[in-house]
Amino acid sequence: MNEFEFIDSITQGYYRQSSVIKGIGDDAAVLRHPYHDLVTAVDTMVDGIHFSKETVPAFYIGYRTLAANISDIAAMGAVPTSYMISLVVPKDYSDNELQAIYQGMDQLSRKYHMDLIGGDTVTGDQLVVSVTIHGLVEKDKARLRSHARDGDIVFVTGTLGDSRFGLGLLLDEYKDQSYRDRLDKIDRDYFINRHQQPTPRVDFAEALKSLRRVALNDVSDGIASEAHEIAKSSQMTLFIDDDQVPVHQDMYSLPDELIHDYKYSGGEDFELLGTVSEQDFPFVVEAARRHHLPLRQIGYVKDSEQTNGQVYLKKQGTLKRLKKTGYTHKN
Amino acid sequence: MNEFEFIDSITQGYYRQSSVIKGIGDDAAVLRHPYHDLVTAVDTMVDGIHFSKETVPAFYIGYRTLAANISDIAAMGAVPTSYMISLVVPKDYSDNELQAIYQGMDQLSRKYHMDLIGGDTVTGDQLVVSVTIHGLVEKDKARLRSHARDGDIVFVTGTLGDSRFGLGLLLDEYKDQSYRDRLDKIDRDYFINRHQQPTPRVDFAEALKSLRRVALNDVSDGIASEAHEIAKSSQMTLFIDDDQVPVHQDMYSLPDELIHDYKYSGGEDFELLGTVSEQDFPFVVEAARRHHLPLRQIGYVKDSEQTNGQVYLKKQGTLKRLKKTGYTHKN
């Protein structure tokens, strides 16, 4: 299949979104949305760094890359509408594998009525999958990291570290006899699925749209990093209570250090970390409940000049500064 | 320099475009343009395929990739406004080289008052530079490939094959004694500059905005391919007269077969191939003159059911079908 045939094979017969005036088939796509703000981001994944053929089949490489992008849109409180794909494909990559990547994206995009409106496929040494995504949000309703305020509640959806644990299982990282037996009883498929086929929290984020203010950030690098981004952008101090940070019960089969590492810097769970006023928190809880999504208060926000931009972790009775990496400072 | 420091170093202090509500620094950028259509495309260049360190210094890798993207925007009749960069960077790539890529893009983006509003830098084996570009155009004024009509004039800006000849000079491809002497007299810098630092035809395309209808396509793969795209999208037949296809005078130092090859499939000149009614052609000629841009009629459009979607080339008294590749059919 040459490039032209391939483009034909992935060109949609019609576009689901009325904002798409022209999709694939010209020098550029044309979008029209007079009543909304456009939200757009690009996210790139590289074979051997963000995934490998051994741990993620081609279908899920596509699925997962698009999920990561949709998660960015959800973290802006927006609804995803369309996307463009840029692929660097090694010569020895088969047509079937290439199509499987597209199929993985296609399956997820259908769920959200998204359109594939452009892209580019070129040859290279290493598989690179880059997605540009578009979403729409009501004017001035984008959920920025800078929206945290003094007294806000810090919350997070889902459980953390699942994706990292799934990757560890796929890579057979837990060979030490000391906890090998305990891993026999865990729900392996759950964790592997969380790694290969994560669910962006679009519906939940959309359910918050009537709120005047909420800060949101999606968990791509791990909550230590995401919490810092909110603290820095909002110029506030975030306090997190380790006891409240949610993990799946099977995670306790792992040593404490690994649990800590996975919770704070495992990343790629694509849950949402947010802050909202105490008054609006019950509304957020109810929105999560309606979408069958666990949600937990894990801390609070304080405006404290000396420490703004920083994150503190209360763990085993002591309060320490949390680094972006997930480790704590010694002091 | 780590990723956070690097993002800080390339984040603009202010945004030039009023359409940019939020630039770098959140999960996604936010754009607002209630009165225009948004035009967007992605273009990816790979080291060893689209450029190499030997022929294109880092600054021009950036310049050229952004120029290729701006050219897509020009070919839609739109004005470029912002862009996002996705970079895959090998471990042995220096900070200086990385910054030079950004500086190359920055220099060109300033010329057009564009904003850098997002991006992603990841590690990999091979340098990959991918740009997502945005532009604005009046509603319903995007210049589509499907706009060619029966009786239209086919025109092209600039001269063709220059970029490919520049690459050949950089790669020292012309070692054969038979024409080596003749190459002593050519303007090497002109061709090398056309390869490393091409000029997208934004101003000219914008000067056509009062025209009701014009089809435009930018010359990225070569006019044989671009002419086919117009013929196919418009379901028309394009006729091109070889004598009229413009090349730089120094190109005649090359053998006839190379001239043919460079003209029709050299590509990356980022000139504009277009069609417009005979009545509006003088307006197009005048717009080009005002922008000191050579422009030439090279053929015409015919609605002829049997051959629509095809391109014919009149050369040395005979009319042959031109393939997408630039070669002619035997019949």
C-alpha cells in the first residue's frame, strides 16, 4: 500500500463534528467554531521510551497515544472533537501493524464522536506516534492550572500507580521471591489494561462545566509533578496527605518504596488532579459518583508566601517537601 | 538544561496574536477566533530523510520545517498565527543544536507575528521535527484544491526545482566531468539558500483574498504531484505546457533529464500552483507583480469526462499523460 492508498483507507466518509469544514484531503484542515474556545495540544510517544512492541501491541499504541491526548483536553474541561496524526514508521513495519495503530485510535475516537482530520506519515528508524488534538470549551471556561485558590480542596480521581504497576507486570519486574508469591493473587489483567487502554476522564470533567472555577491537571507524569504545576501556576502551596492518596488494594502486595514511587511518579494513569473551593466540593463528589468514578480529597491549598509554588507531603506523622520527582526533601 | 528549564527558555513573554488566550504552560493551548475559520496542518521532518546535518545546519532545520508548514497555510489562502513543536531528540544532540532549531523557527515566526503556543520534547534515536501550525482565513474563503473549474488558467509562482538543485550541490552530486565545468558559473548560493531557507508565499496568497474563487496547492512534492491533487479533487483535467514551466536560467547547465526531474518532482520549492478563471487571471498577475514574485501561466483546466483526475504534459510537440512521479506515460 503506498501513501496515497493509505490516506484513502483512513479517510472518513463523513465527519461527525459540525465544526469540521474540511478534513483530510487538502493542504490543511478547516475548522469553524464561532461560539467556543478551541483547546489544542500535541503529545508524542516514541518506541522504546513510552512503549515497546513487547509490552504494548500496535492497536494499543494507537489507543494509548490518543487517550493521552484526550486526557489533556479533559484536563482543560473541554470536549475532544478532532485529531491529526503524525507517524514516523520504520521500513520493516508491516501494513497490518500500521493499520492496527490507526484502528486503536479509531476505536477510541468513535467513542467521543471525534474526527481524524489530517496527518502525515514518513519513514524513519524508530516508530514515533505524535497526535495533535482539538477540543471545544465554553468561552473562558478552560480549566487552567493557575485556578487554585487559598482554602481549596485538592482532589484526585481513580487510583494512582496502576499504569506503572501494569507495565512492571508486563516487563516481569517482580522476580524477587520475597513478594513473588503475593503477586499470584492480584488482578493482573486490571493493571495491564490500565497500562494499555487507559480511560481519559472526559465525562467527569464535562460534568463540572457549570462550576465557575476549578483547576485541573491530568496525571501523565505522576501527581508529584502535576501538583507542582498547579502550585507554581497558581502561586499557592499544596498540602497532600499520604494516607488519603488512593491506590488499588492489590498494590499493597508491593514493597512500601515501590508503592510510594508508583503513587507519586508512576504517571500515565490519566486521572485528574484538581482543586476546587470547599463550597463546590460536594458538587464535584456528586459528579464523580454519577460517572461511577472514585474521587478522593487528598489535601488542601494554602496561600503562604514563603512556600508558594511548593508541595508538602504529610506521611507517617511528619511533613516534608515533596519534589517533582516524587521523592521528599530530607529536611 | 532539563525539560522544565528548556520550556521556560522558549516561552514567550507575551503573545502577538489576540486569538491566543492561553499559550505554553498548561495541558493545552486555548485559541479564540469567532469571526474566522481556523486552518491547521501537521508536517514532520526526519533526519536522514528530509534533511541531514551535513546539508542543513540546525538553525535551518528549524527554519525549513516551519517554512514548509507556513506554506501549507499559504496554500489555503490563510494567514499563519501560531504553531506547536514536537521534537524527538537523540541523546547526543547538544543544547546548542536544540536551541538553534528553535531559533530558526523563531526567526521565521517573528516575520509573520506568529506565536509558539505549545509542544513536546522527547528522547529518541533519530532527530524528528514535527510542527503543527494554525492560520486564520475569512469564513468560506479557504482555497481548496477542489476549486478548479473548466477553462481556468493554471499558474505557478517562482521557479521550480531550485531546492532540489541546491540539495544536489550540497551533496556534491554533479561530479561528471561533462557538465562539471558548466557548474562553475552558476549562482550556487542562490540554490543552496532556496533549499535551506525557502520562502512561503503567504503575502501573495493573502493578496488574492478578494477573489471569489481560486484553487491553490503548495509545491512540496513537485508540481506533477500537486497538479494531480488539483485534478483529482476538482474532477478536472489539467494540461501543462512544458515550455512555460519556469526554471532558473542556471538550471540549463544540467542535463535535460535532470531538469525534467527537478521541475516536475524536485519538490520543496514551496511555490504555489493554482488555477483561476481567465477573467481573474490579470488580478493574480498584478498581485504577484506587487510582491515582486515571478508568476507564469503554465497551462489550463478542462472538464473532459474521460480524462478528469489526470494531468497531460505538452512537451516537444507531443501530448503525454504525466504521472504523479513526474514521469510521462509511454502512450
